[in-house]
Amino acid sequence: MRFLDAILGRSKPVRPDLDQLFALPSAAVTLQAAAGFEPTGLGSVCFASVEGGTFARIQEEARSLLDGSVEFTQDAYGYTWLLARHPPEDVAGLVNDLHAVNTSLEEAGFGPQLLCSLVGFRDERRRSLALVYLYKRGTFYPFSPKEGGGEKRDNPLELEVRAMLGDDLTIEQDLARWFPVWGAPGL
């Protein structure tokens, strides 16, 4: 079957490795030193909502696990976002919380509903930047909306950040998978 898959161009999907989230504190230090981007203390997890008691129980567990410092919102596309807050200097604590939420959802059988996690940053010019972890790809990419509203990206900044963080994070090589996360909580 492997031979046929190779001929037809099929490949096995990458298994998510949530432990890659633990590389974010190191990447945050690199961002601060190289580009002046400071952590905002905000991070979020995006997942496709599922109805039912198990899912509601997991949301309540997340609230209690994170001491109530979490908010759930739904975006215009019907995805649920969990927003976690920490002091800006506590990137490691924020990452631990995001990892715990992702792991809880995964262990409860909701892994296929997980889409991404992100951690927000801002520089002295008030530019926003998120480091986005794609759950199904096991990779990161930078996302930076341009200031002034609208749905425009700061592509040069995103490419600059990709070059800066290549040694810290597993960066998504396929730029077509650098999906915009307009209005994401934590950005």
C-alpha cells in the first residue's frame, strides 16, 4: 500500500505533537530580543463546537482548571475560542494552560475538532502578532493583521518573523496554510 500511496501522492497526516507548544517561551524571548515584540499575556485555543454533555463538562473543567481566568466565545464561522489570560511575563504559565486545554480536549476524543492555538504579542508601534500552532499539522506560523482595521495582513512582518523563529519553532513551510485568524481572541 505504501508504494501505491507514493505513486498517487498520498501521505499520512502528521500526528499532532502538543509538546511543541512548550517551545513558545523560547520563541517569545527571541521575538523580544530581535524585533521588540512583547507577550500580551493572552492566548487562545480554537475548536469546532460539539453539542453534548461531555463537551459541556470539558468546558467546565477548563474553567476550573484555569481558575476562572478563561472566556469562551464563538466567532462568525461557528468556531469556539477559549481565551486564557496571564501576566505578560508569564508565557510559560500561559503555554501550560493552553497545553492542558488541548490535552483535555484530545483525551476526551475531541482531537479532530481542535484547529489551532495562538499566543499574542505586540510591539512598541502597537502592531499585533500571533504565533499560531496548527493542531493537525504540528507546525507554527506567524499571523499579523495590519493596523487600521479591515482584513489585511502584514506579510513582510510575517515573513520576517518566520526567519527569526526558524531555530525556535517548527514553522509551517506551506504558506497557503498560513490561514488568517481575523478577530481571534488573544490577538
